[in-house]
Amino acid sequence: MALTADERLTWLSRVAMFQGCADASLRRVAEATGEIAFPPGHFIVEQGQVGNGLFILVSGTARVVRGDEVLAHLGPGDSFGELSVIDQQPRAASVIAEQSCSCLALASWDLLAVLEDDPRLAINLLAELARRIRQLDDHPGH
């Protein structure tokens, strides 16, 4: 499924991280994203690898795992990979396609460039990371 730039823009506008961003920023992100397909069982990102991109699940489902523990299940509209983009450290978990998945992918340098220009995106990204930390705090042992 090859999405047009306008369709990518529509998808991005549904993701919490991009809501309220300037139209020009959102269009810039949409034009910079690519689409990647993953078959069931394929690693979308692997724990321990340095991340070079952010992903947004467009279709299919995936699971987030650390070692043998399943941390979360993801569906269309969910994003992942932003933490490694920000700190350039190895990924803390793997994301594995449960079904055939299609993802929008945004290279780290493209995301960082837009973050520098759009404070709303930076605030949204901080809010998303805070939400995830709170979820971990609510589930000790994860």
C-alpha cells in the first residue's frame, strides 16, 4: 500500500505527537516519511540497536518486547522509536510484527530538524514520553 503525501499527512495528523503542530511542520514531516512493510514475525526495531528513526504503525499489529516479556501491543496510529532518536542510545525494547504491518518511517535527522523549528512537536513528544514513563510506574516490574 503506497500512501500519497496527503495520505501520510492525514495519518500523521491522527497521531498524538503531531496534533497541534504547525501545518508547515506536519507537511514537512509527511514529505520526509517513507513507508515500510513488515511480514508477521519480523523485527521492526531490535532491542540493543541504536535507533535511527521513528515509526508510526499504519496497518497491522505489533508487540513490544524486552527479552521474553511482552510490554505492550500496538495498532494503527501508535508510534514508537522516538526515545532512541532523541538520545541516540540503543533501543530499550524490540517491536515485532504480529500481523503484516505497514509503517511510516521518519529518519532521526528529519525528526530532529522539525523539532528544532516547531515547539508544539517538542512539547507533544515530551508529553508522550511522560505518558509512557507513567505507564511503567503504574506497572512495577516492567
